Amino acid sequence: MSLNRGIGSVEYMKKRIPQNAKYQHVKTRLDTGCSLTKYMEKLEDIKKNYRYRKDEIFKRLKVTTFAQLLLQVASVSDLNESENDGESLVPEDGLSVTSDADLESLSEHTSCSPQASHREDAGDTSKICYTARSTLLSVISGVGELNLDRNHQKTADMSVSSPEVADRRYPDCPYLLLDVRDREQYDRCHIISAHSFPITTLSRTMNPYTKEVLEYKNAAGKIIIVYDEDERIASQAATTMCERGFENLFMLSGGLKVIAQKFPEGITTGSIPTSCLPSPTSSKGKKFSVQQQAAEKRWRFTSDELTKIQEQLDEILIACNSNSRMSSRMSTSSCQSKASSARSRQSSSTSGRDGGRVQSSRPWK
């Protein structure tokens, strides 16, 4: 039997399984770690969604990092507001208790009128007592005359101004978000808590910056974030602002295009531009009609929006952690194998050296 004789035909190795378009979106769940195909997919994603340049002088901020920043700022502001509300209620209760005691003592001193006149002028005596109560408290505390209906007025004010409180900006917000697109695009869709700052304002000779931008410029513990749809305008704005002395400036990587892919709900308000969305075509080639909604100018995220952001962020981080764990396992196994081979080499070299020493110590015959 000759050794050159092959087993089977070579054509079977060249034959490929026909692909079905119905199952092209299905991917394997088995993660085999880092591979060339995954690396090429990552490069294609970077070329498709990002515009990296070699001469960038500004810093970048990932969309996932920005989502974590939003969640942390919202949680911290809620905690601070709850603590402030609790502290503001404590002294008011103490004042009410002391004022009632003073009112009883004052009513005993002022009850020198006859019973008939006291019954007829009950309302007048109550008014006198209340005024005495306010003047006594003003003398003790050293403040002006106190308002007796403070609690009722505060509850009414809180009930009336509750939508305003929910819509005001976060106190001591560590970031300033700037939308460098045109005003019309900003009105159609933008990120919640973003300010409209068109790139044309940078070309002004007088007052090119707003009050908020000047407050956040190079401030300790605060950053400025610029974004647009696909990094075309934002990169130019970030470059010019960094050249003018902005050291705490960041550009949101990917802009609305990456946000529409990773966080389709919760971060933005209004209808996302069609250029940021994948082609909304069906299998037959018919286009779907997208409903255009005007964006709301809001400064705070609702609880539902925060939960959606948290859920989407967890999904992204879980996928990244699984890949990193698999790659770390592969790297640790390779490091262990390298260490074991190095140890074996060292042991063999030391044994050889010891044998040479023993041979050299023996006398020559």
C-alpha cells in the first residue's frame, strides 16, 4: 500500500455549507475569547460609528460612562434633597411646640375680662393671643414677626411648585452638556439636560460663550461635554474650544448615533434623526413611516427613564464582562503555561550546572 494515496476526495474539503438568509442574525452563545473575527468586527464598528483622528487634542467620553454619570448625579441629588427636606421640617416642629406653650401661658395672663364679654369677643381674643404669640417669639428669637400660617402656606407652595421643582436643574451638577447642532435640530431631538450651543456662536467676536459655559470653564470637579449626531461638528467645536484654553472639555464618542444603538430609550427626548437610526426597511423593501415628535426641554430624568437606562447599561456591562473574563482566563492560562515552562527550564539548567560542578570537582584521572 503506497503512502501517497489519499483518503477520500479533496473536493469535500472545499465544499461549503450554503447560508440561509433567515438565520444570518443568529449568533453563537459560546464565547471562545479573543479571535480575529471579533477584532475585525470591532474595527468595523469603530469605522462605522466613530471618527478617530491622530491629531485630536480633546478628550473623549464613552456613552456607557456618560450613562453611569447620569445615574450617579440623579441618585446623589435625590439623597441631598431628601436630607434637606428632613432638616427643614425639624425646626418648624420645635417652634410649633414652644409657641403652643407660650400661647397657653399668654392666654392665662390675658383672661382677666368678664365671661360675657369673653364669649362675645372670642374671635377678637384669639386674634390678640395669636399676635402676642408672634411678638413673644420675635423677641425670643430676635427675628421679625412670624407668620402663623407658615405650615399651610408651605404645603400649598410645595403642591403648586412641585412640577417646577421636578423640572429644575440638578444642584451642583458636575457636568455641562452642550448640543453644538443647529437650534432646529435641537428642538427635534436632544439629550435630556442638554443646552443648545450651536457651533456658529464660537465664530462671534464678542461674547462667544454663555453664562453657563464661563461658570464651568476649568472649574474644579466639573466638566463640559459636547456632542452632535456623528462627531462631524462636535470634533470641530471641541478642537476650537480646547485651543482657546478649555482643559475640562470632553466629546461624547459616537454622539446620538451610538446612543440610538446602545440606549434607544431613556436618555433622549423627541424623535431620533433618521441618519442615526439603521435603515427602517422591511424584507420587501417598503419603508416604515417614523412619527416625528417634538423634544421637551427638561433638565431632569424621570424614575422610569432612569430604570430604563440602568437596565440597558447592565446588559452592555454584562456582555463586556463576559468577554473580558474569557480573555482574562485565556491570558492567565497562557501565563501559567509560560511560567511552568520557564520553571522547567530553570530546573533543567540548574541541574545541568550542578552536574558540571560535580564533574569539575572530581580529580582528573
